[in-house]
Amino acid sequence: MISDALHSIWSELPPGTKLVAISKYHPVSAISEAYACGQRLFGENHVQELIQKVEQLPKDIEWHFTGHLQTNKVKYIVPFISLIHSVDSLKLLREIDKQGKKLGRKVGCLLELHVAAEDSKYGFSPDALISLHSSGELGCLDYVDIRGLMCMATNTDDDMRISSDFSNAKSVFDVLKSRFYSDTPSFCELSMGMSDDYHLALSHGSTIVRIGTRIFGERQY
Ligand SMILES: *Cc1c(COP(=O)(O)O)cnc(C)c1O
């Protein structure tokens, strides 16, 4: 089942697009099964669960963090994490920079953009992202490598609404790219699209999709 799902998703991804298999709440055995099929990129949402899994799984797995990250837990993941998708405050960026500096390791980050209709989701508004970049505050963060944006669409069955969220996210990405990152080729990632909406996300320029349920089945909380 995991193998079928992975092969079907891989076949749909445009060249250069990445699949993060979101394995939160799924056992190590499920990750091992996906690994055996050739999947090497996995994402988790909780620091403790991530660390326990990392210890039990092969070292050539690339781990992404996709959940809400508390400042006091940054130090536990900075030694190995390859990309943090969900950076939603300057405070968090500063802490990642501080921990990265201690290890002499530049940490890949995406800034989380809030485009969904719900209030409850984390992330910067488009205006807040522009102000953050105009403020000059990012210039001194030498150990943070901002590679793009991450967003979640509104949780709805309305494809029009989802499309409009993704299209807004792509516009914000393009504005930031041209105003602040035109000389930074590594600012190139737009992480959007989950099990139910990744086709729409890909059609709006997503470069990273984050898929859990469609690969591993329903999560057991
Ligand atoms: C859980 C989660 C996903 C995967 O969601 P599915 O609907 O299971 O594909 C993707 N992104 C984030 C940020 C998540 O928390």
C-alpha cells in the first residue's frame, strides 16, 4: 500500500519537485517501509517524536520539521534537521541562528505564510513578511538560511478557495524573491500541498509537497 501510494505520487511530481513524506503519528515500521521503496525525505511535527524516530532509523534519511516549533526546543533539532518549514516569528529565527552558530551549522528554514481563512493557523501575514524583510533584522542572522515559504490552504472542500490561497502564496513568494532575494538562488522553495490538495498546489507552483495520509493512511492519535 505504502509502495503503491509512493509510486503514484512520484509519477505525478514535476521534475525538481520534492515529496516530504509526513510520518507524524505513524510507527517507525511504516517509515522503514517507505524507506525500502526509496523514499529518503520525511517530515515530523513534534520534536520528541522526531528525535525518537531519528535514533531508530537509517542515517541517510533527510528530516524536515513541519510542526509548530517552540523556541526552547530548537536546540534539540538544529544538529541534524535539514529544513524547518514552519518558522513563524523573528524570535524563533533568532534562536535558530543562535543554536546554528554554536554548532557552526547554517540551518535551512522556510518562513510560514498565513493565507488560509482560519485564524487559528500560525504564520506571518504577507505584510508582516514584507516588514520583516524591510526592517534589516534578517541581515545579522548568519546561521539561518531562508530558502523560501511554506503555507497551508484553508481547510475546506471549496477548490476555488484553496486555489486562491495557493495563488496568493505564489504571488507573495514572487514579490519577496524579486524585492529581497533576486541575488539569492537558494531562495527557491514554495512548500505547499498536502494529501487532499497537492494537485492544486503543484498547479500553482509548489516545489515541495508534504503528504502524510495518502502515503501512510489515517493517523492513529
Ligand atoms: C500533517 C501535516 C501534513 C500532512 O497532511 P496529510 O493531510 O496527512 O497529507 C502536511 N503539512 C503539515 C504542516 C502537517 O502538519
